[in-house]
Amino acid sequence: MPSVPVISGQKALRTFTRAGWVYTRRHGSHMILTKPGMNTTLSIPDHKELDTGTLRSLIRKSGLTVEEFINLIY
């Protein structure tokens, strides 16, 4: 399993947007994303660097694999 990259919250937002997630609102320092057809939401902290555990949890919650997420970054 590849390691989770260290990226910013803004870069994570752009990557999840490429995967079909939609930025719906902001709640404090968190960006909230939803995806049509899914009952779950993603809450991405707007930090300069996301903890790898936080990012891995977001990737798992989105239904992507780490490999798919990494391919969407670039």
C-alpha cells in the first residue's frame, strides 16, 4: 500500500473535486463536500498540511483507494 502524501487542505479539496465531490459550504476552518448519490459528507480542514491519518480517513470515507487518490492529485 503506498503511503499517503502530505498535502494541504486546499490541494485535498481540488483532488476530491476531481473525483466528483462538490464543495457545498464552509464551517469555520473546515470545507464541507458532498457527492450526489452518497449520504456521507467530507469535512476537510483548511490547514497548510493535513495529518496523514486525517487524509487517509477522508480517502476511505470517500470510497477511493490511496492509489486512486494519488493519481487524481497530479
